[in-house]
Amino acid sequence: MMVIVGILRQTRIFEYLAIWAVRRSRGNRFRVLVLLLVCTAVASAFLDNVTTVVLLAPVTLLVCDRTGMLPAPVLVAEVLASNIGGAATLIGDPPNIIIASRSGLTFNDFLVHMLPIVVVVFVVFLVASRWLFGRSLGGGSEASVADVMALAEREAITDAPLLWRSLLVLAMVLAGFVLHGVIHTEPAIVALSGAGLLVLISRARPETYLDAVEWETLAFFAGIFVLVGALAKTGVIDRLAQHVAAATGGNVAVPLVVMLVASAVISAFVDNIPYVAAMTPVVSSLIAANPALGQDGALWWALALGGDPGGNGTAVGASANIVVIGLARQYGHPISFGQFARSGPPVAVGSVALCVPYLLLRYA
């Protein structure tokens, strides 16, 4: 998926989307923010949230310059939207990939169980964004409609044939994810095949797409799996699961709520990737002790719904947060820990509050 995005980036489709959003807003700053957040959330669901924020951050700065908006609150809003939108699919957020690899849940399972509540959470976030960010977007008059309408999104596309080829391959890959149970091909093979096909038909030079591969993240994944494997081998995971199972006494509702809330709180202070990696064997053991928790993957969804939006709790809760803060500092618009804390925790708490009744009503 990183290779596919690396080639797609060469077409400047993300610049196109940003300019399209600005033109549709006709200079209204809040409308610009809403359209940028929608683009961010949708892209994060299908391209992974870290990649999305890396590609959209420079474009966002251009949009802010043209519309007179302050960049820092817009970037914070985008990273919060990316963490929410990325929770919707198997490939949208790294913790979801870890959960799927350990649980056997499919791409379609994530669409059926995660997408509905993620849409609800995101819509509520959009409504609340006027209160969270409306006053901090910038003072003075609205952007000049003439200046905004002078932007031409079509001019942003540098290679239209490559764009269509890339979108076709991306559509085929997403279809492969949805149908992988029918064609009996794992999502990893589907993604690798799509990347290979796009490399062949695009004739792109290796440096143009290999630079988009986050090698450090992949190495980090490998190391985390080794550490978690060691904990499982020594019996630490099973012992923890036995204590939790004994404490809940076969109840379903209590473990779901505890897993959701605990995952959100811990993910706010510990990057959600290592947390979810460490918790997946615990969840497996709890389901083995109480099969009712595995009904429709209930406990897995509690872990995902806590770990993904819970990363919005602090500036260090998710990889996307750290990446955006680094980019903002690099471009001369630093985001302080306190500035992030003014909007991140309310969004995380609100997300968990919406997920609790969803879990109880649907699974308990």
C-alpha cells in the first residue's frame, strides 16, 4: 500500500483534492475545514492515516495561506480526523492490521462492524469542530472569493494517464480486499500484487516509490511482534488473561467496556501500535476462556475502538500525531502539547462515549 501511495503521489491528486475543497468553500473558513476533514478521513480509511497526513500537511499549509487560516489548528483537526477515519477499515490504522493478523478477521468484517460507528463518531466530530476549532481558525475577514475561485484544481494534476492507471489499480486492490474470502487470497497478497502491477504499468523509477515506504515502521512492527511473542512464550499473557477472566466471572458487558475504556486511556499515553500488539494475545486468551466474548469478534472491536480513537487523547497517542507535529515544526508552525490537549482529549472522550452504547447494544 505504501508503494501504491508513493506512485499515486506523483500525480499530485492530493493537491487536487485540497484545491477542490477550497473552491467549494468559496472562502468560508469553516467550510474549508470541514471539506479538508472529510478528505482526510476518507483517504485515511483506504490509504492508512500516517501516509495521508504526510501527504496532506504541505497542501494544508498552502490552503491556509490562500484562505488566511491559522495552520496549527487545521493540522490538529486533520490528524484527529485521520485517527477516526483510519479506524474504519483493516488497512486504515496500523493497530487494525495487527488485530486482523492475530484474529483472522477480514476486510469485510471491519467494514461491517467498525464502519457504522466510525461514521457516527466522525459526523459528531464534524459538528463539534465548529466549537473546537471555529474560533482559532484566524481573525480578520474571510478569504477573497475571487482569490479562491482563481485556483484551478485541474492544473494540479501533473500526469493524468498515470492518475487513471493508479486509481484503477487502487480500485482493483480494494475490490480484492472485499472479495478475498471468495477468491481465497490474503489481503497481503492482494496488496503486493497491486503494487507490482502498478510498478510495471507506471514504469516508475524505484526511488519515486521506495521513498514512500516507511521502513522504520515495518522494522518497528517486526520488533514488537518478537517482544509480544516472548511474553506469550513465557506465560505472562496467559496468566494475565486468567486473572481478568476470573474477575469478570463469564460476564460479557463488563469485559467489553473495560477493554474499550482501558485501551483508550492507555493508548492516549502509550503509542497505540505497541499497546495493541501487546494486547492481542491477551484478547485471544480471554476469548478462549469465555467464548461469548468472541461472538462476532466483540472483544476485538472493543480493543480497536479503544486503541484507534484513543490515540487522539494526547500528542503522543498515535503515530500520525507525532508525524504531524514534526511536520508542523519543520514548516515553522509548531504545535505545543498544550495546544493539542485543548481538542484531542475531548474528541477521544466523546468517541469512547459513543462507542460504549454501540458495543453494549450490538454485542452484549
